[in-house]
Amino acid sequence: MIADAVVPALDEAAAIGGVIDSLPPGLIRRIVVCDNGSRDGTGDVARARGATVVREERRGYGSACLAGLAVMRRDPPEAVLFLDADGSDDPRDAVALLAPIAEGRADLVIGSRTLGRREPGALLPQARFGNWLATGLIHRFYGARWTDLGPFRAVRWSALERLAMRDPDFGWTVEMQVKAARAKLRSFEVPVSYRRRIGRSKISGTLTGATRAGAKILGTIALDLIRGGR
């Protein structure tokens, strides 16, 4: 199976090289690093490791992902792997994430930090609470059971195109899971390891960031329900 990776990145020069180097050899055809306006040379480090680098000045996790997918659309893979650039995900878990898609058993595979092994202090209390609340609401309104909204995930390209992703910000992951539930995609979770990130989180590491992310996630679910997504 041909799989490409999307790695959104903002000022992750200290971590991005290790993330790229740790992806299992031969698993990923093309690594697209979406530099979301870094000022620390993140793009240069990624390019030196052989990644394709696309610059997206409009800030936002979803904006970076959309920019990476736009590059891939010229020569699309069969599956896309999404992982963070901060070293918190263990790239070796990519094998487990892609396997159900390669075997024809799944369209979307979420890497669950809740089910996997977590380094102490890696998943902050506000992130655990947000996951619990959001996944509970998704189960209540859509019938889909997940334990996490983690960014480490894999999706079949054809399924991803059907989802018509749009969110430019923190709602990207929950938008994908809500739309996948509504489209009745074959969705799995696999346990993944989670480590303390290199550097400070721009979202959950601050009260303002965590509050904004939580509001966005809940707002994404509410908006979909208002539009008749059930």
C-alpha cells in the first residue's frame, strides 16, 4: 500500500528531525511537513531529512493539514498518516495504524493514547477531560465509540476525500471523527504510546490554548448537529 505522511509543524526544529528519522523505513512513500509559519528553521531541518516542505502562513492545525493534502492531491497515495512534529507520538506505531487499512479492514484508524502507554505528564488533565467529554458526546449523538481524539491517525485517501475536511483550526480531529461516524466509515482504534513533547505545547500547555481548543471541539460537534449531521 502506498502511504504518505502529513506532519503539521510550528517551531518544532528541535523535534522534527527525530520524528522523520523514526518513521519505519519503507513504510512511507512521501513525508509532507506543513510548516505553519515557523521562525526557528523547522522547514530547513525537515527538508534536510528528505521531507517535502510546504509553507502555510495561515495559522491553525487544520490549515497546515489542508496544505499538506493539497500537495498530495497531485499524486495521491492510498492512505494518509497524520502525526505531530513535537516528538510526543512514537512514529514506530505507524505500522499498527496503517495495517488495518492495508488489510482492507478499515477506512479510518485512530491512535488512542488513552488505551496505550503514556509517559507520566504527557497527557495533561485538561486533555484527558476534553477527550472524555468529546468522545462521550460523539457516542451519544452519532453512536460511534472512541476513547481519544488524538492526532496520530491514518485514513484511506478515498475516504478522506469523501469527508471534505474544512476546519482550519483545533476542530480538525473531531471534524474527521464526526464526519466518519456520519458517513459510517469502518473505523478502528489502536493503542499508541504517548510521550512528553519536546518544548511547550501551543494548545494544551497553556490555559488560553486549552480553553480555545475545548471550545472549538465542542463547537464543531454542536455545529454539525445543528446542520443535521445525526
